[in-house]
Amino acid sequence: MHITPILLCGGSGTRLWPLSRKSYPKQFVPLMGEETLFQASARRLAGTTGDLSFAPPVVLTNSDFRFIVTEQLQAIGIDPGAVVIEPEGRNTAPAILAAALRVRAQDPDAVLLVAPSDHVVPDVAAFHAAVTQGLAAVETGQLVTFGITPTHAETAYGYLELAETPAATGAPVALKQFVEKPDAGRAAEMLAAGNFKWNAGIFLFAAKDIIAAFEAHAADLIAPAQAALDEAQVDLGFLRLAPAPWGQAADISIDYAVMERAANLSVVPFDAAWSDLGGWDAVWREAGPDENGVVVSGDATAIDCHDTLLRSDSDRLEVVGIGLEGIMAVAMNDAVLVADKSRAQDVKLAVSALKKKGAAQATAFPKDHRPWGWFESLVVGSRFQVKRILVHPGASLSLQSHFHRSEHWIVVEGTAKVTVDDEVMLVTENESVYIPLGAVHRMENPGKVPMVLIEVQTGTYVGEDDIIRYEDAYARG
């Protein structure tokens, strides 16, 4: 069976702060190994295995993440079928409907597998077996969701109540009802009952069937979603949905809009390991604590600690815990989280508090990812700034100038091709070049390896908005 994956790739990144932030949420971060959650999700839904054959994925994301999506897919050798840009977040119902309308226009009999891009599914073969089970129900017109067998009384997930206890075969079971996130007592009761599953938010259905369900239960979404597609613009290979009609779509999840109202729902039980990494306690659990319940990551050291997570994601910070119990400590270059592990779901409160005080760390990632690479600020003063800049092989920054600052570039890795007004030069490791205030300039990486340089800015203003672009390969303003 040929299946088109629909990867949902938005998110605000609050529960795994400081590693996950609005400008760079958790799906793009290598939380559980070398690959990011997004890359692992895309790889899980790619290629041919057994009776399953996956088409190139349709990725739904926002404008800020579009180049991150393509860069991370390219790194694992996956070409997307489409990267669809939502002008603004309208929740999962409009996004899934737009994807279904687009795919059905190309293939009236298309089958869609909709999945968030930030889940951990270690046993890929078991997941593929569950998808194969779901296809039998899809062929009879069912809308299929996947229910995760609970391992503990979790209060952070919604639940699916099955009409009957599932068989050991893993065959689909009729859904009785959706259950909102419970309190601890109710979660314990559902765990003991045996016919409740965690709601993973993963769906399998024919495009025509989910569109019919929208027509029956959320018809008001059809017109804005279709108009946003009809008026969409192709931009550097991305499909930008039209903002005016898209903004008229209700902000609603697919559960509320369709799934809780539809009668043709089936649940495929999934007994293997799964996590949405919805908090640092989930990261601790998935990482595999040692005999003392301790997980260390990066430059971290635990001494006489128990039931504790210590993590350093900075090459300049060593995290050391002594005599800790039930603590999670996560350090980055610009922020450190220390909290009781039982308060993992309250990390979002820290993000809210930082937003109120105007702290950039609330939403901005220390590395600012751009289409050509990334940069990070090392030192910022009243009239100067020092950055480290990485440029991917073959990439280039825009041809630009500045009103308020001059720049000095020192290449520390690779070779830079530098334009300053009418002069073009190659600058290699341990060489530098000066960019006078007002000069029209550009840096490029003509080589086969990443190019890294240190940039020293001096002037009356060193903000990112002091820039005039004359030419830009990425069509930015």
C-alpha cells in the first residue's frame, strides 16, 4: 500500500526549555542521539518495508522553520514531496485538511498517515506492523488512530477509551470515546481498567474519507482551506498558503473538529515503546536511568545523586551535581534550568515568567539558524558584538550593507569568498578582512566543508535589523 506521510512540524517548545524554544523547538534538537526527532520521524515514514511503501512526505510548518526542515531532510537523504508553509498557526484541523485536499487533488485514492514530528518510537518495525493493521480498517472507510498502551498513570496525555479489550493480534478496535487529560486518581483507574490507551495524535485514513468527515462535521473549514490552497504561491520550492483565507479558518484541533464527532473511528493498539517527550521527566525516562535513577548527558557529572537528570548542551559549561535527589538540571550557554523532577510539566511557567520580564531566552535560541547556516553571539557590549558564524558548503549570505556598524571577519575554519564593494577575494584560515561602514559586502563558502569565522562588529548600533539587502538567494526582504 502506497502511503503519503503528513508530518506536522510546528510547536512552541515550552516544556523542554531551555533546549527547546519557540525559535527552535524540540523536533529540531538532537534530544535522544545524533538525529533530531524530526529526522527520526521522517526516516520512520520513508522508503519501502514489507507491504508498506511511503511516498515523499508532505511537511506542514511555518515560515521560520522552512529552511531548517529542508536542511535536516537533506542531511538524511530524504526529499520532501512538498513543504507547505502555514501563514499562522491554526491548530491541527485546518493543517490536516489542507494537506488532504492537496494530496487528493493529485491522487483521489491517496492514503495519508498523519504524525507529529516530535515523537520517539524506538521499535520502527512494530510501528510499521501497527500501520499495516490499520490499513485493513482504512479499506472499509474507517478513520484510524493509534492508541499507545499506557506504562504508567500519566496525567499529561489524553486517553482513548476502547469499546472492548483489544486482542493480542493488534487488530483495530472500535473507539468508544475520547477522554481529556485526567487527574492522577482517574489516570490510575484507567490504567487498571485495561481498555484505555494514550492518544498519540497519529492518524491513518484515505484522503477522501477525512475530507468527507470534515464536510460532515466541520464544513466551515472547507472553504478557507481550499481557498488558501487555490491562492497559494510557490516560493523557492515551498508552497505558501494564502494568508487571507487561511486566517479565516477556525483555530481548532482535529480531535475537536472531527474525530470526537465521527462514528467511523477505529483504534490500532500499539504496545511498543512510545513517547512524545512532553517534559524533562520523559527525557529522563526514555534515556534509560542507571541503577541510581541517574541520567547524565553532555559535560555533566553526578556524584552520589539519585532519581536525577543532569544535562549540559554547552561546550563551555560543566554541570556537576552532588547529593541530589529528584532534580533535573539542564544547562546551555545562555540559560540554566534547575527544578524538582516532579514539576516537569511546570517548566512552561518559567517560559511565561521570562516572557513577562522581557528575557530573550524565553523564546530565542542561542544559535540563530538561517538558510545558509547559523550564528551565535559570543560577547555583546554597548557599541560592539562578537559572533561565531558557520556557513554551509556552497551557501552564501545576502549582498548587503549596514548604516551603523563596521565589521572585521577572521576565518578560523575553511575558506571564505568575500565581496567588498568591487573587490572579490578568498580569505583562508587565520586570515582576516575588514568591512567598512556602508560597504556593500557578501560572504560565501565556495568549499566542500563548513566555513567558520569570527565576526567583530563595532558601531553605534549592532542590531540584526541594521541591514540593507541587494541580492539574496533566499528571497528575504
